[in-house]
Amino acid sequence: MIKTETLALTQEWDKTFPRSEKVEHSKVTFVNRYGITLAADLYAPKNAEGKLPAIAVCGPFGAVKEQCSGLYAQTMAERGFLTVAFDPSFTGESGGNVRYMASPDINTEDFMAAVDFLSLHEKADPDRIGIIGICGWGGMALNTAALDTRIRATAAMTMYDMTRVNAKGYFDAEDSEEARYQKRAAMCARRLEDLKAGEYRLGGGVADPLPEDAPFFVRDYYDYYKTGRGYHPRSLNSNGGWNVIGCESFINQPILRYSDEIRSAVLIVHGDRAHSCYFSRDAYADMTRDSKYTENKELLLIPGAVHTDLYDGGRDHVIPFDRLDEFFRRYLH
């Protein structure tokens, strides 16, 4: 018998978005193959009958399910899908006794565990399961799609490749052997300092107060994570951030190596004014170059949208939910 941890889950509605009267909401848990119990919100369309197509949602990297992943899950449930938005291992309400750590392997497994959960759920059709990954979890979603043959369709929204940005820096500005060596050396030194101190030092979330000379993408993050628009007390990005060594292993572990072998459908969505748009452009190019499985792959760019516009729609409500609905209905038939 696979054992699950008993988690203390908040029962009140503490999301950054209003509750929909069109769906039923409940708190659920499930376990990944590392024995970590994950906390999630399950959204089911009211009065739905029969087995439903199902979607697991996660992201952004350092966010919690009470933020935009929950918004995506609830909205897709309004459209007839059974959905689950979950907190990754070591974050939010999920288990894992070292907090604020990340792992390309464990976080990919988190998505697969959500697929396990949906595959066995009485209301879900196990042959019609998709996933949505937002920001850093867009890259994780593509990695999961390359590994998990049960997934029929994947949407990557305003995606980051977290292994690329850790190894090469923003805009690949630190893409050199020397720069990576210095990062590794700093991480190794930090490990010993943390052990001496008896605790892991946090790296800091989004800068607050916002520096006058902050680049646009930092202002973009501040506008979401540090304001009433998206702040949440359990969100790493809204507060103290990841541990300094939390993403250490990402430097050596590219996650999109086999993206060109994804046979299932993929929709990559990004704002064309987002600082991060190069991640989606390059991921789509790599996924389709020399691939036998290109007919069900698409890159959709949203004119004028910046990175966080695809978190909650921004001021112009730009999340293409109609397009997501059409995509998942087509491939989760």
C-alpha cells in the first residue's frame, strides 16, 4: 500500500481569483513515486455526466495553485473538463520535508503523479488526459510529454526552460564554461555555509521595493507577484523565494533533449512582447526540427502580450481560453 502524508490543507477560498458557481471545487492529495504527497485543487463542471476529459495544471515556477494555475484549472472546468491544479513538491501545501527545493526529475514526476491521479479518478476518462504548464512549468510540461505516453495533449503557456536559464543566464548572456564554473563553485560554497548555519538561506523572491532601475521583466513580475493582482502568502515568488541552492542541479540537466520525440499534440503559447518569448520560439523550433511528429505541433504568439499577461490575462484578458478549449477538445476526443 502506497502511503500518503496527512497534510494540513486550507479549506477556505484563498485564491487570487473569484470562485466560479459553474464548477465544484474540492481539496485533494496524491503521492508521487518519491513518496511525496502533493496538495491540489480539483475542479469539476457541475452536473456533468459520464467520464470527462481531464487536465492537470501547474505553474509558474515558484507560484502556488491559488494563483494562475488555479485560474486555468477552474476556467477549463467551466468548459467541461475535469481539472486539477497542484502545488509541486516542497512548495505550497504539498509535502517534502526540505522546503523550497526544486528538481528537474522530481518536478517532472509531480506532473506524472497528477496524470496518475486523474487516470484513476472515477470522473475522468484515462484515455483523454492533457496537461497545462505555465512559465517554468511550461518547460516541465514539455519534458513530461516527452516521457509520459498517457498524455494526449500539452499546452505550454509563457514558458521558461529552467535548465537553460540556470545554465546560461537570461538571454543566454552567461553561456560560457567559466560562468557556469563560477555558479557551481558558489553553490558548493553555499551548501557548506547552510549546513554550518543549520538552515537553508532563501534566495529572495521578486525584488521589493522595486529598484528605480529595474529592467522591464522585473517590473512585470513585481506587477503580478507583489501587488493585489497576484500576491499570495504561500507563493515563493511573492515572498522569500527558493533556497539559494534550490535549483543547483538545473545547471547540468537540460530538460528538452527529447522534445522532438513527442508524438502527442503540443500547443506553445507566448506573448510576442514577453522578455521570455525566445524560450518558446526556440523550444518550438527544436521540437519540430528533424521530427516525424510535426502535424500536431503549434506555436501561437499573442500580439502585444508580455510575460505575466498569460498568468491572469493582464489588463486586456489575453489568455486564449477559446483556443485552449478548441485544442484540448480536438486532441482529447
